[in-house]
Amino acid sequence: MTITNALAGVAVDNLATALPWYEQMFGRSADARPMADVAEWKFSTGGWVHVFTDADRAGASSVTLIVDDLAAHVATLEPLGITPVSKRIGDYVKTAIYRDPDGNQLIFTQPLKNTY
């Protein structure tokens, strides 16, 4: 078996309520709406985020997304009223952690140069 891609799932209480936040977070509408209660965003170098209605699991998801310029990403979101709940810099990465309206965690991380 060869794994060729990954789909990260995020459970929300109500997709219609969560959708505007995710559209702002990703800077665009969903790339796919395969079902009424599902929205998906595809990323240029691989991987998807799959946001779906599941009231029982809403708020318990965590997704880490790699970006090439964390400061620019944070600066783009601030005028929209979306601010990180925390920022961290480690030996190998710097991160900004966000929470969606249901409490799900989205971690945006940028590898520091020459760390891997």
C-alpha cells in the first residue's frame, strides 16, 4: 500500500455557521462541496482540510498546516478579526494557534531555515 495524500478532518457543530470563518481563514471559498454538510479546501502541494458537520465531535479537532510565511498569514487575518490564541517559536518552527468558533484548533507553522 502507498499513501499518496492526506485529508485532515475538522468536525463542526453547524457547517453553515462555520463556513464563513473557514473561507476567511483560507482566503477563498471551498474547493469542493461533495455533500451538503461538507466543505473541502485543497492545497497546492498536497493535502486537504475537510470541514464537516458532526455535533458530537465538534470542537475536538486539531490540524497543523505548514506555511511559507507565518507573519504574512497572521497579518492577513488580523484585519478580519481573526487573531491567534497563542504564538510560539521553538528550535525548529514558529507557530500561530487559532481556534474556530467551535473550539477546534488550527495550528499554522513555519519551519525555521536549515532545521530539517
